[in-house]
Amino acid sequence: MAPAWSARLLCCGAYATLRNRCNTYPEVDVPVSPSPPASHAEWAALVVEGCAGNAGAFQLRLSRLIARLRREASPLANVLSRALADAHDSRLTLARDAASHQATLSPVDSESNLSLTTVQYPVHLDTPPVWTEQVEISLKQLIEEWRGAHKLLAAGLTPSRTLLLSGPPGVGKTLAAHYLAEQLQLPLVTLNLAAAVNSLLGKTGNNLVRVLAHARAQPCVLLLDEFDAFAKRRDDGQDVGELKRVVNVLLQAIDEWPATSLLVAATNHEELLDRAIFRRFDRWLRFPESSPAQVEAVLIGVGCSPALSAIVAPTLAGRPLSDATRLVQRAQRQVALHGQGFEDALLAQLAQELPAGEDVPRLLRAKQLKAAGWSLRAIGKDLKVNASTVSRLLHRTE
Ligand SMILES: Nc1ncnc2c1ncn2[C@@H]1O[C@H](COP(=O)(O)OP(=O)(O)O)[C@@H](O)[C@H]1O
Ligand SMILES: [Mg+2]
């Protein structure tokens, strides 16, 4: 039987069954609705999506139909929305099982035979990340949307499907993708950039298409890290044909991304991105430079005392948070090797990163007072130097 015919027949059958079931409820309780019943075309489209195996599109379309049935006061709305929520949960369970048993067959680059993705499940972070307030609010909202996805679907809505993370290096963009996968208990599928960017013309776009199709097929968090490598402006000059193709593949993928997986793209260079890309994402989260409070919390998180963290954090603020964690690790190694006190080891490691001959305690004090909002004059008074010396001191180490 031709697929179009089978779909149409199926659709008529499914629709008739659904309407009949609907009619078995006592008519009297159902208020008369002025809006027309959910149209045949929508049911037909639903069946076609189902037969074609487009789970994401099927789910979205069904949730819209449920919203419509609800407006029509059809008792079927509740039946279907419960079934949809159950199916959503069991699909997640299946994906989790698959990911924990195997590194889900990753597509490979046809030239190099390298895997185009790596899969991690379950994702576990050793120390909880520290976010700035704005980033924390956005991430929490997103997690809430995904945890309450069944409620959204029942209301004809979807959780945010695509997320763009931008900001300076080392502030936790890659970490945020891990954090989301951990919180949502989803496999984290990371695009292997080196394998995907194939020098052969046309292959990068093909690789990307395959990775996107792979990640759409099952619930996961797909991380496209260093996204600018793909999504460069189309007027960028070099390799225009291939670049255009890749950007178009991405634009289409973002538009059609299903609500069953979360696409996370991260970049340190938002200025390189094609302008058309930004508005396609459901959410765009810009990470600011690290703040003194954030560095302080990160230092405490990796084992520094609150007092030492408060002294050191203002000097490390504005730099990648990875500098703070690396500094602590280096100091811990020194302690283990030489039995030195941790505070001395940390300050000695920090001194190595500052201009030669810098008076470290004086600098730490100046940075700390500046972060506390003191004026240059007041800091100068405290350090017994004049304000211009303080200004030079602070600038020299920025
Ligand atoms: N918000 C954060 N909270 C705690 N640690 C962080 C945070 N951001 C970065 N780090 C530390 O820095 C490392 C590098 O961060 P990463 O996520 O790779 O930065 P980005 O992707 O923004 O360049 C992390 O593995 C972690 O040790
Ligand atoms: Mg990164």
C-alpha cells in the first residue's frame, strides 16, 4: 500500500476511534464549544509524523492538538495528555538505558574513521559550579522547563530546545552543558570538532548533518562547543561555499530542533557568529567575566579557607575561573611534595603569575579594598602610598 494511502486510512481509523471514544462520555457535562473540532488535516499530519518515526515532531503536534481539544472541552484532552506524559517519561528512560550500556553508536567521519561525537552518561560533576546570578536564574528556568516538560506539552508548549552560550574563555560555558546534562539526567553528546571539520570540501556539512540527525533521534543534550568554528559569518571571505552550506545546515537544524533533545552551542567569539544565528536560539545566555564573589565561591568549593579565598579572589577576578582552580591544584601539589603550608604555597604560586618583583601582600590588599569599593585615595592611605601609585599598581596587574 502506498505510504500516503496508508497514512490517510490510518488517520481516518484513528480519528474515528478517538471521536467514538469521546462520544462514550456523558454528553450533558460537556459545555458546547463555539470553536470547530480539531481538524482532520491536523490528525492526518499527526499520523504521518508518527508513521515516519519523527518522535519530536509527533510529540509537538500532539501537544498542540491536546491544547485544542482542551479548548473544545473534550475529555479526550486529559486522556491524551496523560498518555503523552507517560510516553515522554518512558522514552527518556529508554535513552538513558541505551546511553549507559554503550557509547551510543556514534557516526564516524568517512575519511578519517574518527568518531564524530563522544557520549557521556551519567554525567557527574565533582564540585557544584558557581554561577553569577543572571546565569543561575536562566539555567534554573531551563531545568524547570525540562523537568515540567509534560505540563508544557499538555498545554501545547515545549521547553526551550536550543541554547546559545557566549562569553570569555574559562567562565563555565562547557561546564554549563555538563551541568544541564547532569541535572536533566540526559546523555551528553559532544561534537568532536577535530573529526567533524574535514578539510575535504563538502564533508564538514555532511558530518554536521549526521551528528545533528544522530542527536535528534534520542533524548540527549547535544553540545556544539567552539560553535564559531561552524557558524562563522557568511561574508567572512574564505571558503565561502562550504561555510554557507554549513551555516544553512545549522540554521535549519536550530529551527527544526525537536523538543526531545536540548541543543547547546557555546562560543568564546560571539562577534564571529553569523547574525542570523542569534535570534534562532530559544535562549541566549551571555556569561560575564568572573566576579570577585564568584572566584571566592569557586576557591572555597575547591578547598580554600573562606579567609584566604576572600584575600585572593579580587586579584583573580576578571580572569578565567579555570585559573583559580589550576592555582589551587598547583599549590596542593607543592604542599604534597614539600610539606609547605597551603596558604604560603598558594601565595607563592600566585606570585609567579604576577610581574617580577611585585609586592604580593600589598597587591592583594589593594585589590581587596578596590573590590570593596574603596577610592584610590583611601586605598593609598591604607597602604601608605599615594593614589597614583595605587592606580599604577592596579593597572599593572590587570
Ligand atoms: N562557573 C564555574 N564554577 C566552577 N568552576 C568553574 C566555573 N567556570 C569554570 N570553572 C572551572 O574552569 C574550568 C574550565 O571551564 P569551561 O567550562 O571549560 O570554560 P569555558 O567553556 O567557558 O571556556 C572548569 O572545568 C572548572 O574547573
Ligand atoms: Mg569551553
